[in-house]
Amino acid sequence: MRVWVCALAVAASVSVLHAQAQPYDAAALVKEAVAALGAERFGDALDGFTRASKIVPNDPTVCLGAGIAAMRLGRNDEAESWFTRALKLQPSYTTASEWLGELQYRDGRVKDAIATYDAALKSARDPKELERRLAGWRKETQLQDRFYESRGAHFVVLFEGPADEALARSVVERLEQAYWRIGGVLTAYPPKPITVVLYTSEQFRDITRSPAWSGGVYDGRIRVPIKGAMADVDDLDRVLSHEFVHAVVAMLGGRTVPVWMNEGLAVTLEVGNKDRIEDEFNRAQNRPALQTLHGSFGRLSSTDARVAYAVGAHAVKRMLDLRGPYAVVALMQDLSRGVEFGASFQQHFAMRYVDFQAMIARD
């Protein structure tokens, strides 16, 4: 669900407020919050919607806007509270159900997400998208209900059967090593156990719908295809450590961290392949600008994706050389509080983001 769609979804709040003859201040606050949401200034958006909700506490669209902003900031508990409040005010509010279900799914609570979407179907005007998502979630649940699990101190690994038990134990051990190694670099350790799902290649593509070049996914859970994993333990280490970095980034910066920075940090802190990635950067003829790599890499071709990962990794290496891991972590923490990326970047790296982009383009 793209942010501009969200902004359109909550923009109706303005007309609702006027129609109800509510104070102009509330309408102005909502209008500004919708604009901030569309501009991805999620901290400003959350502040505006929160203030408006105090004036018009019974407007479910204001609650929806606050929930979207909080979710984008990685404040999932706060977002869930807003979505739930919107649905109490208007139980048939399908858009709020869609966002609540998506949040629950990303939080690993697939059965809760299914229940939310099932309830929403009763009043949905166009149920096709809800039914499509439900079909996928039910399929995933049916698959994982027959999975076994192996537990470590910080990870729960789900796997299909006894034949994979040795691999699952190995995955737990490797992830525990990554937990302490990467956590030590960033001085950040996820407090809750992370679920890891081991799939066959076919299951992985079917469940995640990720591009063919993807070797793993983090969407609240670490999902990894394991075909031939024990035959190439170095590649397994690389993928596991890469996806664990995404879990740490999600904890620190929510969904506000630019993708080039998220992926670049994951590549930089994964096991191995450092020389290969830097060689990829040096060989690339047409490198995309960082500003064009803030969004998902999912639609890129394998060739373009390799270059995008290399550019992100090179940029992150530059950031680490300039100010070290502390500045990178502080930047992500600022983003989770709603600070604008350019302003936080300049504060922690003593240069403007546009100048940093130019520097990377010259490298």
C-alpha cells in the first residue's frame, strides 16, 4: 500500500470535518497532516493527526491517518491502537481493516491478520484484494501449521520436516553468532525473538512473491529458501546475516529508512562478498543516483538490482568511514522519531545529503 494511496484515503477527513461543522483548526490540522503523509514526513503527519483527534475524537479517518503515520515510523503498537480505535468508531471501515491486517501480518501474527480481513469482508464493497490476500495468508498458515521448530535464545526457526532438523539447528547457531556480531557493531539488539522460516525454493517464491534474484526476505519474519543450503554454508551465512540486519534496521528506524541505506547496511555487515560488491560498484557504467533508490528494489531486473545493492553498500561504507556506526544508528533513530532524512543526515554527518549524493556520484 503506497503512501500516496494512504494520503488519498485519509484526505476525505477534511471534507468530513467541514460537513460536521467541526472547528476549522481541526480541518486545518488534518489538511496539513495529509500533506505531510504524502510527502513522507511521517512525524509531522502523526503529530497533526494526533492533535486533530483531540478536537474531533469521533472521526475514524483521523485515527486511520495517525495509524498509518505511526506504522511508517515503526511504532506498531501505537499504530495498532489507532487502527483499532478507527474500527470501533466505524466497524465497516474497510481501509482501516486493511491496514490493521497488514500490520498484524508483518508482525508475524498471521492468524490475527486473517481474522481481521475475514471480518472486513462482510462490509467490503470490492472484496477482491481482501480475498486475494486472505487466500495467500491461509495457504501460508496451512503450510506452516505442519512445520517443526527449533529454538535459540533469540530466534525461532520453522522448518518442514525431520530431514531438515540438522539444518535448522545450524541456522539457529549461525543466527546467534550474527546476533552478537552485528549487534556489537551497531550496539543494537532486537529484544524479541525473531521468527525464521526455511522454505523450499518453490515455497519461497510462492509465499513471498519476491523477484527471482532474491535470496531471502525480511517482512517481520526472516524467510529463506534452503535448497542446497548445507552445500554452500558460506552463502547461507551471508543470507542469514543480511536478513538479520534488516530486522535490526526495522527495530531502529521502522519503515522510514531509505532502501539504499537499508540494503547497503545489510550488504556491508553480511558475511563475505565485500570485494565482489565493491568491484560491482566500480564496474557499473550507469549508476543510479541515491535519491532514486529510496524505494523498493523489487521491480528491478537482476542486473539493475546488483548495481543498486552495490551503490547502496558503497554509500553506507562512505557513511561509516565519515562518522562510524554510531552516526548511522543515530540517523535511523531520528527517522523513527519522524525527523526528516536530509536534516538528520546533515546533523550526524556534517554535510548536506545533496552533497553526499554528489560525492557518491563522483566516486
